[in-house]
Amino acid sequence: MAKISIIVPVYNAAATIGRMLDSIKEQSMSDFEVLMINDGSTDESSNILDGYYKEDSRFKVIHKNNGGVASARQIGIEHAKGEYVIHADSDDWLDSTMLEELYTKAKKEDADIVICDYFTNNNEGQHYVKQEPSSLVPQQVMRDMFQLLHGSCCNKLVKRVCYNKIGARFFPGIDYCEDLFFWYQILSHSWVKVAYLNKAFYHYYCAIGHDSIVGCYNKERLRKGDLLVKKMEEILPESAVKDEAIKSFKLGQKYGAFEHPIFTSREYYSIYPECNKDLLTIKTSRVNRILVWLSYHGLYHIATSLYKLKNMIMNNQIR
């Protein structure tokens, strides 16, 4: 049995997947397996994955019809044989000691989950992102993921038995915040032991301009968010933290609609109306809190116009 299974969903990533897979091959730990899940790619990704499979027995490839990232992650989990599991995305890369140091920490602490920091990278440079939970109690870590921590699966090593013992899974069709929902499933159990490693290894690549209004928030994303809320209500065990998780997610959706004003006033106020007042409590800048206050009092379009103007000034788009 390998010490670690790395699950890599791939869809039309021919330009970047080699960098990720090479960074895995160069790990200081050699006892791992890589599950490359080709999610119906139509570019050269399939041939690239087949090449790694032929060259290195630790690299395994599964070709499937396109079903979305959640279905790809789930297929990886079902085929994983490692003691621990971690995910990696096709356009990112790892530092060479990541697997070894996470595994060493997991064994030393007898941890079910090890969380580490990460980097964000773009054409302008690299940024270190701290991911230390306020507490290692699992339900508090879950609360931290509401606003403080990134819900990604790529900076967290998980003992594989957790998947089977809890029944945590990725659900086909739930491709928006699917990783956050996965953590909600695991961290709602008090017996889960969490450890934190104060070091960054994982590099998230964020292209300049990627977080555009069109790409970052739209009505389809809101629809997918509704599907996730329904699944959370169905799957998560009843607890106060479950209620907090659902409320927090709705609040995030509502705030996203404020930040990306693509709705009419009527549409905006109909998005989770039970969260309208709670939006006033969200952690953001003083200026943004004032603008949210204006929108709460019926001045949505004025508030969002001022919000866009503020961002233009901050981005030096006004000469």
C-alpha cells in the first residue's frame, strides 16, 4: 500500500498538466501513487497522461466521459489505495518536500487531517497565504472555513479511512464549492483529529484577470449554490454547526451577488432574503460595510455603482 494517493482531475489541461505531474515525480518521498482522472478532455491531455502512465508505474490514468470535477474527484477516491489521500489541480504545482513533510506530520501527530499553508502565484509574483485554524477542534476548523480558511482539498492531507468511516464523498453535479462541502462532511464529526503544519508547499496559479465578473459570479453559480444548500440540508448531521454552515454559505452567496451586480434589485433582494439583515455583520472593509448598509436599506443600485467606482479607483483605472 502506498503511503499517499494523489488525485489529479484533468480537463483540457494540456498546457499545464506536465508542470503538475513533474512536480509530483520530483517529490522527496517516492512511496506514492498518482490517480490521473481524465474528465473527457478534447485536447492533448489524454496523450500526455498516457505518457506518464507508460513511463512510471506509480502514475495511473482513468479516462472517463466529462462529468465535472466532483465526479472526477470521487472516481479518484474510489480507486485510491494509499494510507492518506490528497488532491492536486492540473494548473498548479508542488514543492518537492510536500508529501514527505505532510506525511511525517500526520504520523507524528496520529492525525486524520493535516492542514498546511499555501502560495498563490501569478505573472506578478508569489504570495504566502497562512492557513492556521483558530483551534484544532474539528467543528471549530469547520467554522473557520466559513471565512478564515480556504476550503480547498489541495493543502490538506486526509487519512483514507475517513472516507469510508464517515462516508464523505463528492457528489456528481455539485461542482461549485464541492471541496468545501466535502470538509463540512468530515469536520462535523468530533472524533476527527486535525493537525496544522506551519509551512507552504502548494502553489495555486491564478492568472491575472481570472476573477472577472463573468468568470467569478453569475446566475449559474447561484443556481449551483442552491443545489449545494439542498445537499447540505440532506447530508450533514443535525447540529448547530450544520445550521451555521448553511447560513454562512447563503451569506457568502448573497455577498457575492452584491460584489458582482448582475441582478436587478428585485432579483437581488429575493436571493436568500432571510440573510438580508445578516449581511450587515459580514467581515469586510469599513467602506464595504457602508455600501452593504445602503443596499440593505433599498439602495442596491446606488451601493453597487459606488462599489464599482471604488474598485476602479483602487485599480488605477481612472486617470
